Amino acid sequence: MAQRLTNLRVKFVSCVDDGANQLADIVLAKRNDVETGAANSSKENHMEQKPDTVETNKAAPEPVDIAKLVAAEVEKARADFQKKLDEANAEIAKAKQAASDAEKAALVEKDARETLEFTKRAESDIPHLPGENIVKGKVLKTLSNKLTAEEMAEVVKLLKAGDAAVSKTFASVGYSGSGSSGDHSTLETAIEKYATEKNLSRGVAAYEFMKTAEGKRLYQESKREGVN
């Protein structure tokens, strides 16, 4: 309910560009002690100006929707967070891929190093057994990965015994130490030549050469020489 204030003394009235309460109406009236008609005229003028005040009120800015602004800021923060999360996940994926590639490279390097080590071991421990040293080295490597140390030692022991037997078989077949050694020397020379031509170890070369017609012929002559 509107209040009526009386006995006020107004020293001045200030105008502002943006009022605190645009919908409020304050009416100041001065009593016309001289002529009553003047007061009525003032009321009419006020009623005529009131529509202008209403039009001014309509042009006032709309109130700000705080909830809408907050929702927009939350959505922006969520989008920024998702972007940073995606970038972090991409970096993690790259790091995992790099680690996987490095692990694969390490395994390849380890496999090559172990294969070389077992190849050298085959060349020194079982040179007379048939087969390429690289193949024998891979066999030794596979056995080493599947067997215990004790079991592997027994296998190597057996392989060395077999290699020694093969070496003795082709070293001096049918040769008793007496008589001429020409045919035996010829067989040995032929084996050495065959090994050089075929790029084989002596044991493998002897095994392969003895399967040829020339090898069989020289072998028989060496046996006859030993018998004589």
C-alpha cells in the first residue's frame, strides 16, 4: 500500500541516467493557495506525461538469466576438460606404442645375440655333425630355452660324443698306419677341397662328399690300402 508523506522540505531533486527502481512513480505536488484551477491543471499534465514514463519503462533492459549463464560456463569448462583429457590419452597411447616398439626391438636384438652365441658354440663343440652351424646353433638355442641347465648339459655331452664319433669315422677309415698312405691322403685332400668349394665345415663336407661317387670310390680305395 502506498505511503503518504507529509511535512517534507525538498531542497533539490537530482536526475540519474539509470534509476534503481524503474517501476516506481513519485509524484511531487505543491498546493496552489492562490488558484484552485492551477492544481487541477497540474494533475492533468501529470496524467498526460505518465504514458511517456510507461514507454520508458518498457525500454528498460531485461533481467539477466543467471542460470543460463552458469549453464554456458559449465558446458565450456566441460568441453575444455574433455579436450585436455583426449590430448592426455593420445600422449599415453603414443608412450605405450613407443614402449611396445622398444620391447619388440629388444626381443629381436636378444634373439639375434643368443642365436650368434649358440652358433659359435655349435661350431666349436660339434663341428663334425651334419648341418650348417647356424641351424645347429638354433637347435641348441631352442633346447636351452626348453630344458633345465642339467638337462641341457647332458644333451651337449651326448652331442659332443656323437661329434667325436663322426670325426673318428672320417679321420682315418681303414688306415692301419702301415704301407702307403697315398689313397688316404687323396681322400683327405678331396674332402678339404670339397669343404672349400661348398663353404662347409670339415665334418659336414666329409659327410656330404662321402655320398658322392668320387667319395665312395676314394673311400673304398682307402679301405683296401688299410687291409694291404
